[in-house]
Amino acid sequence: MLDAKRPLRRTPTALVAILALLATPAWGYEYPGEALGLEAHGFASFGWLAAAGNNWFGVDDRGTTQFWEAATNVIARPVDRLRLGAQIYARDLSRYDNGRATLDWAYADWRAADALGVTVGRFKIPFGLYNEELDVDAARVPIFLPLSIYALRTRDFYISNDGVKVYGLVQIGGGGSVEYALHAGRKSYNTNGGFATYLTELGLGERIDTMTTGLNAGGMVQWNTPWSGLALRASLLDLHDFRVDAASPATGTTSHTQAENYWQGVLSAQLELPSATLAAEYLRIHGRAHVEVAPLGFGSDLVDNSAGAYASATWHARRWLEPYAAFEATWADAYHDSASYVYAAVLAVRFQPLAHWSLKAEFRDLWGTTGLLASDNPSGFTQNWQIFALKTTVDF
Amino acid sequence: MRHLALLVVLLAAARLPAEVAVLNAHVPEDSPSVERVRDIMLGRISTWSDGSAVRIVLSLEESADLVVREIVGRDTERLLRGWKRLVFSGGGAMPRVVQTNRQALELVRDLPGAIALLPEAPAAEGWRVVEVGK
């Protein structure tokens, strides 16, 4: 969709051409840059997204091609136990992010032992089974991770942390093994990013001036059970002292929002079989915040008791063909599940003609309106609506 | 009857691929367990006991894929998809992929810290062969 108010999108045509060239001989006998002890990788995904019945993310039934993401990284292992790396990432998700390049992660990782590794810098947050691969289309079969757990508009909020992560793997004899990760840090969020855009849509102000967390901490523990392919995981994340300052020049007002603690927990189970992968997760959020609007002196408490869940199945039918089905549920208030919800039945298929090139299609049939914006749907909501998506990805 | 049973066992054994881990000669571990090899292939372990980097070598030959499936529980394609997840989320460095088992052996010989899962491998100076069948 064209919109005169929006900046021109940076179309990454040249990037695609470079990726396609690099992808052709990829993972051959030698990596480019190997002589320097470096390896570089990247991916680019392009798609088409449409919604019928309701407008979703500003997308209607005419569809949009403002649906792409790309990343490139460099990884080095200069001495024993040490790994260094950094990745630049950009995405365009309809009116969110608009192709703005960001430092996705940049870290130094020291693996002292199997049971103890330390990562310092910006790292992806281990949350749920798949949060770390939220942006990596090449790593999964569906186009979207389950939206009831892995929200797209709040990506900035959950995707990474700036601080320290401690992690490791501990064998427990005949009981399998346990993986763990603990992390703590603080973060300033991009005030022009997708999450900031979403907060303006929620009415915090016309523009976001600052957005920070005092302490972003959490952890996960995963039991790789002795039963082949079965893993159970619990994850917890707390955004402590989350603050947003926003302004609305048109009305001359400013707002200050503060959340002392914004807790989220996920319970996960995954069963990997030779020909199928089954997964299920349950998310519970407990958030409390307070908004003050100046100079009106108006204050309001915000409560988030939302919850989400899904169950999914992927059939590894052929190396080049994998169908996927899922049922997802999101409840705006976990204590009153009939208050506001959205349920989604999902069908997707992934074709992989080449090792580094995939084609995907996804259909979502949804009931309920949680997460939709009234500003996107001025004539009201439709209870039953649909999302269609196509996507292709190349990587090297 | 006993001869028939023996014949059945021998035929069944003949159909199963052998499973060996081929380690670069300088890898400090003599005989890693099948659990340890699985954790290495899945990216849960990234260094050998002396701190040197693990470097995974994957052969795209069908016989090697069968061994990967047996030991890791994923075929090579799914294993690589898991590695894409790690590499693009900052969790690891990508395995090296070659077309043939012969190329895998040559790479293991030349690459410090390298490990490959193969159906078989001859004894040689540049690598060490460890049986890892379940």
C-alpha cells in the first residue's frame, strides 16, 4: 500500500542479488574469509501478506509486499573457548519498522566448560522454545511463529537484552540433560521502532521520546528427557522499571508510563520424532503499569493479565516438503477467558527446492478480535477473519 | 532352526549402517559417548575438553544422513535448519557441509577440532575413528 505520509522504503534489491550469488555455492568446501578466521552468513526473506474480514497491522485484503526481513552477520573464534559475533538486522512489517537497520546482536562468548558459558553484550533472549529464532524464517516451517506466544509488534521488547548471560548444559546420568540460561541487563529501545509505533497506536502519545528498562532479567531451564526427542522447558522474564515518555505536540500533552515489574512465564514441551515435530506452549503475563498525563494531571492504572497457548504439528514428509498445522489461543484476561480472545487455526506448507532457498504459504482462520486496532477498522470488527501469507527466503 | 535365526540376525545386521564418529587427530577426547556426540551435533556443546572449538563436518551422502538420523534423531536437513537458528540468533558457528563422505574425511583430517558422523572410515594418520552406535 502506498502512503504519502510514510518514508520511502529501502528496497533491498541489491542485497537480494548479493545473497542469491552467495547462496549458490554456499557451505561448500571453504567459507569466504576463512583465512582470516571469520565466517559470514546472511539471509533475506520477502513476502506478501493480506488480511480478509479485518485490517491487521494496517494490511487489508489487497495485501502488501511490505513484508520482508534481512540480516547479515560475522562470527569469529579467535582463540580457544572464545566466540565473537555481531549481526545487523532489518525488517519491514507493513507499517512497523520500515526497513530500519538495527544491531540485532553483538557479543563475546566464553565457554569455560559444557556446564558454564558466559555471554557479554547484546544477545537474544531465551524465552519459550523459539523466541531466539523469531526473525529467522530459514529455521522453521511456518511463516509466523505462534502469535499467541511470539508477538510481532512487541518484538523490540522481547527479542534481546544488553547485559550478561550465563548458560550451560549439565548431564544428569540416565535422566538426560538439563540446559539452563540466566540473563540480566538493561535496554533502551528504539523510539522509532515497531514497538514504539505500536505504543503510539495504543494512545500513549503521538511520538515516543524515551523507552527504557531499569533491569531486564530472566532465565530458562530445559530438560532434555531420556525419552528420545522429548524436551520440556520453563522460561521466565521480568522487565523491571520499564518507563516510556511520550508526547503529543498537537494537544500539548506529555505522558509518563512506568511499570515496576512486567512478568512473563512460558511452559513449553516439544517432541521431535523422525517424521514429525509436535510442540505446545502456554504463556502467562502479569503486568501492572501506571500512566500520568501532564499537564492535565490525569492518571490511570494499566493491567495486563493476558495469556496465550498453542499446539502445533509439523510433518517432515520429504526433505523438500513439510506441512504444518496449529491451533493458537490468546486471551486478553486470563481470569475471564470469555472477555476478549482470539483463536486461530493455522495451516502452512514449506517447500525447499534448494538447501538455501525456501518457499512458504500460510493460511490463518481466526475467531475473535483481541490484538486488532479500532483505528485500523473504523467501521467495526468482524468476528471471523483470515490472514494469508506467502514468503520466500534465501540464506548463505 | 538355530541356523535360520543366525541368518536372520546376520541379514538384519548387514542392512544396518555402521556408525562412527571421525575425529581430527588432535581432538583431545578418545571416545566421546553417543550422548556427547549428539549434544555436539545439536550445538549444545561447542568446545572440546581442552577448550578448542568443535567444528562439525556434515556429508550430504545418503549413507552419512542415515547415521546422523540414527545418532541425532534428525536428518541432515533438519539438523542444518537447527544450526541456522543458532547461527542467526548468535548461538554458534555453522557446520561445514560437503558433498561426499570422502570430502568429509579430508576436511576432518585438515580441520583442527573437526568431527563427522559417517557409516565407516578407514584407519589413517590424520583422524581417529570412534564407534558411536547406540
